Amino acid sequence: MKTLKEIIFCIALLAMGTLQAQISPGSLSTAHADLEGVSNCTKCHELGNQVPDYKCLDCHKEIAALNEQNRGYHVSKEVKSKRCTDCHNEHHGRKFQLIRFDTVRFDHKLTGYTLEGKHERIDCRDCHKPDYIDDPDIRERSKSYLGLDAECLTCHEDYHQGELSEDCSSCHSNFEDFRPADGFDHNDADFKLRGAHKKLDCEKCHKKSTRNGNEYQEFTGIKFERCIDCHEDEHNGRFGKDCSKCHTESSFLELKSMNRFNHDKTRFPLRGQHVGVDCKACHKGKFTAAIRHNECKDCHDDYHEGEFNEEASSPDCKDCHTLDKPFGFTSFGIEEHNEGHFKLEGAHLATPCFACHLKDDRWTFRDIGEECKACHEDVHEGKISEKYYPEGNCASCHNPGRWNDVKFDHDKTGWPLKGEHDGLSCRKCHFESSADGETEIQKFSLLSKECSQCHNNKHGNQFEEGGKTDCLKCHSESGDWKADLFDHSATRFPLEGKHAEVACDACHKAKKDENGVEIIEYKIKRFECIDCHR
């Protein structure tokens, strides 16, 4: 029942509309079209007060309810101080949009729900659509942004189909990727993950299937009281059902104690190196399966690749190796070696096996050669004449007892070693360093017999005859290289009287020759008395 004032106000508006239609405020938008007509004016307008907020909220109860709960965009700092008509103005025609805001720049935090992860990148209408709105009145307004709440299941299907909590964020706290459930701690469950269980993929225990037409993963109702609830009993019940008596959760193949199983009761007692071998190294299948073990090669590869199979009775590994030491050790010693084609003598007795038998990172024992150069580099190859070095046989000069102890008859060369030369090392005359000091140069076949080949000529060219100086005319190969063979009486100035007592350097002074090299002058050109005595 309208009041008298309202009736008078409507009559006035009607009269005004009839007489002066051109001053009408205009048509209402489609959303408010049912309020068209002067008889409905007071549903929104209040006499003398335009459109008060409470009139709007009388119809828009969903916003009124949110305001009372201090929730939603309309209680934010951006909107709270404004009137409804500041943003939603009417009488602009049927097609006028009452709800207008920039969805791109809109700050969703003002609604009380912050967008994180993938929520930041999706389109507004992916969430704000009628399918997710429970309230039928709001659902009818398909363009409304209201009617949603912050619960995950408002928009997302319940993957767990009601078996777990509806609070998805208690396990899935990452808004970027729903999997894995990084907020879930398995230690809070009845079955704590320990040892190897920590490394398992979830699907190993939590199987996937289809349920109610949707993908489903089992998380509840899984049996776990006994190991065999999940694991196959490899022993077929022979050792009971309590696997933990022998096995640990770190690895099923890791026994709690090797003492729990006495391998001596089998046909293959464990000895030596076999004691520390992991069970699965031999028991590759079921532990109860028969394993060949009569010979080493039943389990071990033939490292020697058939090297010894040529013998009438092919040896087994145990003929040279023992279980007490690793395979790298051998019981094959010097006595056994000397029964073969190559007897160990001299320095070879102290030579480690790998020096001859470990080549190219692999041990070999057959056909490795018996000549020196099969193992040793022939440093004299092409340097010594075949006459003195037949077939490159090192034993022509060297002996296996001591390699530096060289026995060679130098008389065969036509230059016998005498005096001081007889005790010199071969290297003194036959080896010299290169100019850069990086390599050694050998001189055998091309070595000259001239003294100047090895010795410096301190006399320059004073005693040259035919371009050569014969040191042995004055010096012998023994002693301290004094001129024992020189006879001053055979010179043009025989030493007589007091001259025989004078020291050599009193007359033979140092000087520089034509090359600027300092020498002692022995061939004096003038030797009258006045030349020396003043």
C-alpha cells in the first residue's frame, strides 16, 4: 500500500512523462527492464534522496550478505566508501552495461582471494561461470562475478572422490603444479616411509584405476601390516612370513646379519673372498634355484680368454689363484715360471710381473715374446753395425744380471781401449746430449778415432800435420795426460844446463791464437838468448 506522498510523486512523474517526454531519464538496462514504468519508481528511488544503497541491497541480497560478513570486493578499500550508483548508474538504455571494470588490470586481491601460480594466467571466465555457482538466482545472471567461494572443489573435481579431506591445500600447496602433493607428509600417515620405501614412486603402492568413469588413485584401505601384503614371497613361505627377521627396509637384498644364514649347510661353503660377496652377485634369480659351482668359470668369466685352453688339461682359476686373496694375486711363482720357456734370471728375478705381462691395460701370458726387444725398447736400432750387434741381440753386450755391466771386446773395432780409456763408461764416448738438451745422440758407426772427437785441443793448430793433430806423439793414454812421450831434445832448442831446470811455463807463455782462443805457445819462433833474457 503506497503512501500518499508516493502516490502524488508517481502522478507528478506520470504527468511530466505525458506532457514533457523529452525530459525523461531514459530506459532502464536489460537487467532492470522489469522495473520500467512510473509505478515502479519507488522500488529504487526514495523521495528527495535519489537511489539509496539500502534499496539496491534489498534486491541484491548476495552482496548484502557478503557485506555483513565483511567479505568480497564490495568491502575492499576501493569500493567501501562509494555509493552503489557511483559505479552502477541507470537509465542509459537497454544495452548499457551496469557492471564495467578492466579485467586485465583488476587487482584480484581486493576480493579477498589472491591469485597464485596458474590461477594468475587463466581467463576470468574459466572460474567465473554459472557451472560453479550454487545459488540459482546468481547462476541465472550468467555474467555475474559473484557466487564463488575460495574452496578448491568449487571449480575442481574431487579427484579422490570423497575419500580424503575436502581441504585440498592441506596436501597440494603448490598452485603451479597440482602434483606432487608437496604439502603431504607420509610420516603423518599410518604407514611411515623408511629406507627404500622413500625412493619408491607413489604409484608403486597407490595404484591408478578408473572409478565412476573417472581416473582414480587408491590412497585409503591399502593393506600394509605385513611385507607380503605388497611384496612377493621369494622363499615361498619356507622362512615364515616375517621378512624383517632377515631383511631391512633399506634394501631387500641387504640382510640384517650374514650370521643369520649358515652357508656351510649348503654344498658351497663360503671361504676367503666369497665371504664378503653380496648374495645377489651369485643368486641372480630365486635363492632356491640351483647354481653351478664346481669350477670357478661356472660363475666367473675367463679373464684370460682361452689363453690356457691349449693345454691338454685346461687349468681352473684355483690352480694359480687362491680364495684368500683378491684375484689380482697369484700363487704362480718363480719356480713355476722357470718350468716354462722363459727362465727368470738376474734382474728379471726382481722385475714385477706387470712389467712384462700387463700391456695395453690387459694381462697377457702367451706369445708375448722371449727376445729383449719384445719388452725393452731397442735404443741402438740403426746406430750400431750388424757386425757388432747381430740380429739386434742385446746379449751381445749386456747381461740380464746388471744392464749397465757391458761386456764388449773393443779390440774388434780396430781401436783397443788402453790406459784411462779402458775404465771409461761407454756413454762417455758414444753418447752426447743434443744442443737443446732434450735428446741423446748416439755415436757408434760414425765415431772418429781422432782424440779431438772427444777431447778439447788445448794447443790450437800448433801441432797439426796435414790438418790433424796426433796427440799420441806426446801424450800416452795412461796417467794424468802429461806429455810423457815428448822429448825436448828432438826440438830445435834442446834443454841444456840451467835450461833443463826451468819450468815449462817460464818460456811457454799463454797467448791468444788467430781465433781469439787462449792457448800455451809451444812452437816459439825466436829463441836467441836475447829473446828471453834482457
